[in-house]
Amino acid sequence: MWLNNRRIEKKKSIAKKYSKYVHVGERRALKEFPTIKSFLMKPEIQKELKLSEEEIEYLNKN
């Protein structure tokens, strides 16, 4: 169980920041993650959401 949580830890933190910014639930943000990932790649949006280097690396990697 904890292995799975460690694996998707960055995805959850990105979804949490996104959900607070656009006023949707964290669960919905996780569900729609493949869709929102395309515009989360833009540096302006990454800066606005205050994503960490690890989170940006996660987006670029996956």
C-alpha cells in the first residue's frame, strides 16, 4: 500500500494544488489528471501553481 502512495505522491500533490486553484475537488482533479496534464506542462501555469522542481520533473517524465 505505501509503495503505491510513494509512487503517486507527486501526482497527488500536483492535483491538490490544481484543485485549490480552480475550485474543484482533489478527487476530481486526480480523475481528470490525464486531461489537465497537457496544459500543466506550460511554464506559466507551473509558476502560477507554485510547483516544485520535483513536481515539474514528474510532469516532464510522465
